[in-house]
Amino acid sequence: MISRRAFIATVTGILVASLAAEAQQAGKVFRIGILANLRQGDSEGLWAAFVQGLRELGYVESQNITIEWRVSEGRYERLPDLAAELVGRNVDVIVVPADQNALAAKQVTRTIPIVMAGASEPVELGLVTSLARPGGNITGLSAIVGPEIVGKQLELLKALAPQLSRVAILWNPANPSHATRVREAGIAARSLKVQIQALEARAPDELGKAFAAMATERAGAVLILSDGLFRLHHTRIADLVAKSRLPAMGARDLLNDGILTYYGPNGREVFRRAASYVDKILKGAKPGDLPVEQPTKFEFVINLKSAKALGLTIPPSVLARADEIIQ
């Protein structure tokens, strides 16, 4: 039978050890690795939203976190080496914005937690076992609910330009989710009675060739699939869109460059939410136990200035469906 003095000593020891562990955790400076395709200021404020999300949770650079940036600049072949560099820096967690980044990180570590901030096909690509129970060391947020979103994007393009009969799709074969998107577009196109012209661009010098092919084949609109390379060269793409005089749907930040429309999840909110996954993991949660979150709200934005420049009259019924109208 344990004595009262021994019991008190045991409890005191446990409390001291617990307080010491908490103090050590409180004083720890966590190292967050970011395997990005664009620098913090090069996109629509996505990474700024992630950093803001960390601040809202009490994480401040140079106080309790440091951020290790590794940026591919749209050159996806660099991702495995950049991911290995982050592992070599002994980061506590790696944050990735897209499928190809998550795949590269998974190749170099099965132990460091990886948080997705917008992967498109985590289950299909084998990044997680399931959305509800990811398993392994990867979790986070999926930016798109399956490839069927392309069908919705085509439907909206057709609504904006009812006479549309041929749509060009600009895609990057180096992006692992794009091939599925193109296949899905072909299926959706049949029900919409439009033809699809899929045009590849895996490097900046291929963008001009793709738009020249659109003109040759008389495309009536262009759908620009979401991609780091395309975002990096958004000014070039916007210039090509303007010269081609095509109604265009693309990434949210391309609206500021003058394209017609965007439909998809709120990217800034997705990246801000990714910070909550980092917080849970730094506090001891296992990534395999954290369900992958899917977007629940999608934005439909129309740039009326672009519509006027194209001579498009947007039907009032379509304008009524828009979440935001840029005058």
C-alpha cells in the first residue's frame, strides 16, 4: 500500500513533469516548411492569407515560428529537390499548395506531417487513403470537389456566351490533375453541345503557340485550368487573352488582369484554413487522424468591363447568379 507521502511525491512529480513539458512546448520555435510554386506576393494573396491565419492562431515569425520557403517558380521538376531541402532543415511540418507539390513531399518523407492547402485529387493520386481517414502523414484541404467542376465551368462559359460552340482548354501536362480535368471536360462538352480543343503549355514559350492554335481553330472561348505556371505568367496570359479577344475563365487573380470570369472555391479562405491544420499538428495531432476538408462555398465572378470590351451582353439571369460583379 502506497504511503500518503509517497503518493504526494508521485503526484507532484507528474505535475512538475507536465508543467515542464508545457513550458518547453510554449518556448519552442516551430519550423514550418512551405513548398510553393509562387512567391508570397506573386499570387492572389494566397500565402499571405495562410500567414494571416497563423497569426490569428498566435503564431508570429521570429517569436514562436520560422518559415522556410522553397519556391519552384513553376518548374515542377525542381520540387523533389526543394522538398528534400526542407526535410534537411528538420521542419516540423511541410505545407503544399497543389497535387504535384504534395507528391514531391511524399516522395522524400513519410514521417514529417504534410498539410495540403488546395490539392485537387488527394485520393485519386494516392496522397491519402480517404478524405475521412487520410492515414499516413498527409492531410489538409482539397480545393476542388472532383474533376466535375470543369463541367460547371463550361456550363457557365456557355451561359455567358450562348452562341459558343468551341472551347479551348489551356492545360499543363506536368500538372497531375490536368489530364483528368481535360477528360471530364470532354464528357461535359457533349451534353453542352460544344467542341473541346485541348492545348498544352508546360513552359512559358509554349503559351503563345497555344493561343495561336486557338485562333487557327477558331475557338470561341478559353478555359484556363488552375496551375502554378499559369499563375506565375498571368500577365503574359492576360495579354494573349486580350489580343485573341476570347471570353476567358481562369484563376481568380486573372480577373484583375482583365479576363471575363472565374468559378471555383475561395482560394484565400482555403489557405487561411490550412493554418488551422498546422496548429493542430504542432499541438500534437496526427495528420492521418485529421479528415481532409473540402470547400463548401464556390465563387462565380464576372468582369463586366471585360464583357463590354468583348461586345458581350451578359443575360440578366446569369448576372443574377454571380457572387461578385466587377464593373
